Amino acid sequence: MDPLLAGEQALLGAVLLDPRQLGRLDWLEPRDFHRPAHRVLLSALRELRDAGHPGFAAEGDEGEVPLEWLTDTLALAGERTRGLDPSYLHTLIAACPRPSHAPLYGRIVLEGSIRRTVAEHAERLLAVAEEGLVVGEVKGTGHQADALAGVLADLAGRWGTPPRAHKPATVPATAPAAELSEDVQADEQFLLALLVHQDGAVAEVFDWLRPGDFADPGHGRLYRCLGALHHRGEPIDPVTAQWEVQRRGLLTDGTLTEEQLTPILDAHLVAGSAEWLGEQVLRTSLTRTAAESARQITVLAADERLAPGQLVGQALHALGPLEEVRARWRTANGHPSPVAATASAAGVPAARVSAALSRSTPPQHASATAPTAAPSARTGAATHRRPSSVPLRSAQ
């Protein structure tokens, strides 16, 4: 039998055998149960207790529980869900070895709920990020990341641990991301050509664009070369860029190929806004980073060796790179507010966390869709975008 199902059944059996155990389980919520019928049963048991049902005054193991406690529970729960009958109550009672162990059974239920909730919200973040990567927007991804961080902080509080990021001993191995689209690679190549050929262009993006933001590792290494020239106060042009690439051995070790480098260095009549093009690269980096963070958290949630406190801490750590990219995105858009992942989690409104958690409850209605919004590119900036029909290398 599934240990989590056994824990849910044993807990409900304990309360049916000894109603007083409900008073030791007030920290547990109906949504923590995986089976919908079990959620309904816990709600019905608490409702009868709050109404002063005489069965709640029973002596449990030391006396007989009135039959009305069972029949009234079944009647109330049966009004709200299908499939409950007297035989299932007997199954629950038989599944409980010791009613006095109810709090421990409750911890089993809560642990399963935490693991399930983390996985569900990570999968939601992954779906929103992958959609954002296609349509070129980041607002929905940011909202979903905030919701996940807030849920993690809430779960840490329920488990009794601080919402503090913990680095795992090894980075979780995730499924490979989708291959880069030609548009993404072309945008990166065009930006690099602009940085090489347009005086002062690197200064427009140097403060917030990083080599890791480039989806193509070779493009990222070339950008690092241009950044090094800028940092040293040296001029940037095709000759100095090629020399810096040579000095770092990027062609020798295969990081860059001649096929990648030549169109960038030989481009002519390159014109556009480095700032706007850099934002497009950073936008893609944000959604890619969100997707990778979500994949890591999904793997962590599936690792049953992790205790709930460890799971939450390592999930917060996996959100760290995403928060760093988001902070630079805000800087690029004129809204600097560098925040750590834990601070972000603490700052999420309780209503949003509650709404996010409620969407983890299996359906009586459809799950909410994460908010989306149009890209926040500056007005008129799109006029600088590279026309898809114009090659990097212009005719002489």
C-alpha cells in the first residue's frame, strides 16, 4: 500500500475511534489530504465537533464511541461527496493501529502535502515560463515565481522551519531544455555585431547584461571578451575583439567556431539600439532560467529522501538564480530592486499565497491560469529590431 494513503486512512481512523484526537490536529488542513473524500471527511468531523456533537465527549480507547459519531459523520460527508459508505468507515478504523498516534499520522499527511504542493507549483512555473519563452513575455513568469516563493515560505512555517535557502550537495539532474530557436540565436548574433561595430554600445548594457544570459555559450564567451575590453577602457572593434578571443583561446578549445565569429566581426552597416536588443536577450534569459529552476524543483520534490524542511530550503535555493536575473531585468527597465529569494518570499501578499495554495487542491473546479501580460519593451523600441529579411553581412 502507498504509505501516504496508509497515513491518511490511519489518521481518519484514529479520529473515528477517538474523537478527542481532533484537538491534536488543528495544524492540519483538509487540503493536505490527497484523496478528495478524505478532505471531506476531515471537514465533516471538525464541523460536528464545533457543533458540540455528543460523540466528541467520548472516552476513546477507554470507552465506547457512540454510534451516532460514525453515522452522523457519514451522513454529513455523504452530502458533499460520492462513494462513501459504512464499509469505508470500517476500512479507515481497521487501518489505524493506535488512535493515540494520530499526530504522527498527521505529520505523514502533511509531508505528502508539502511534497505534492511544491511539485504542482513548480510544474505550473515551468508551463508559464515555457509559454513566455514562445510569446516573449515575462510578467506571467514573475507572478508565478512570486507565488511559488510565497508558497514555499508558507510551507516552511507550517513544517516549523525557517524559509531559508539551502544549497544541495549536488545540483539535481534535470531533463534537457528544448533546442534554441533560430530567432534567439539570430538576435544574440545581431546584438554582438552591434556591440562590436557601434562605438559605446557595450556601455548601454554592461551594467545588467551578463554572459550567462546568452542562450548560446559561445555567444556568452564572446560577450565576456567585449566586457573585458570595456572594463579595461580599451577600444572595441573587430580587430580588438578578435585579438581578445584569440588571447582567451576560444577558437582553440572549441568554445567558438569560425562560422559563429566571422558573421559578427565582418558585419557592415549594423544599426540599432543595443539597450533594446539587450533587453530581448535578458527577457529570454529570464524565462529560460525560470524553466530550469522549475525543473530542478520538480526533481527535488520527487526525491523522497529529502525531509520537508530540506525540500523547501533547496527549492528556495533553486529560485536564487531566477531572482538574480529578475533583479537585473528590473534594473534594465529602470526599476532597480535587488531582492534575495527569501526576502521575495516573505514579501508576497498572504492573499496571493492562499490563492496559489488553493489551486493545488484537486479539482472541484478548474485550476486557475497564471496571469500573463504583454512584454514591457519601451514604446517605439521595436523600430530598432533587426528585420528578418536583412542579413548580418551587408553587400559591399
